[in-house]
Amino acid sequence: MPNPKARAAALHASPEDAEAQFYDALRDGDLDRVMAVWADDDEVVCVHPGGARVVGPQAVRAAFEAIFATGHIVVHPEHVKHVHAMGCAVHSVLERIDVVTVEGPRTGWIVATNVYVKTGQGWRLVAHHASPGAPDEIPAIADTPSVLH
């Protein structure tokens, strides 16, 4: 069951504020804080790499709960690109995932899109769509100039 105090405490002044809270909560493994960033709307959508589309707060919570059950996640948002309009923000994020294996530390990349809307309770996440990234290409692609001519 979501923690009402976590939701009440999460009044995000900007989409960047909400995003920072989302990734901090992921790194801390705090499911209540992760869910406090999400809008309380039956149409919120989440897609994890290789996973099915889940719709609604309960399904999103269950998806994150399953991820947290596999162990600690060390994720860092990098190379964030923002598109903001009135009351809506879309962030394209490269998520660097750091894991320790028997071979030593390893880094993986996830390409994610986060969509935020401005609500009466501040900025809230309404969609998170993540796909596997190509490990050797991600940093090079991220630094490509935005103007092609």
C-alpha cells in the first residue's frame, strides 16, 4: 500500500525536481518514494527493458517491486535532454547502470523517456519507457551535436 506521507512530502517544483527524486528513490530502493513521484492517475504507463507495458499505479508499483526484489539498483541519469511545454515535460535520459559481477564492476546503459505533467500536487511522472542501450555506442551518441547543418 502506498505511503500517504511519502506522496504528501513530494511536492515537486519542476520536472527536474521530480526526476531527481525518482532516481534518488531508485538508488535507495525506496518503493514508496518511487511511487510518490508518479501521478495518481489510472492511465500512468511504465515499460521496463524487455518488459510488457503496465498501466495504472498498482501495476507500476508491482513492476518496481519486482525489480527491487532482484537486488540493489545503482542507476545514474546522464545526458538528459529536455523538451518542455506548458504543463508537460519530456525527458530523454541515458541511464547508466552500475553492477558488480564476479568478473568485476560492469556498466550497462538504458535509454529511457520520462514524461511529466504539472498537477495540483506539483510535477508528476505519467510515463516511463526504458529500452536496452548499445553499451559501446551510448556515450558517443549522447554527445552528438543537436544541429546537423
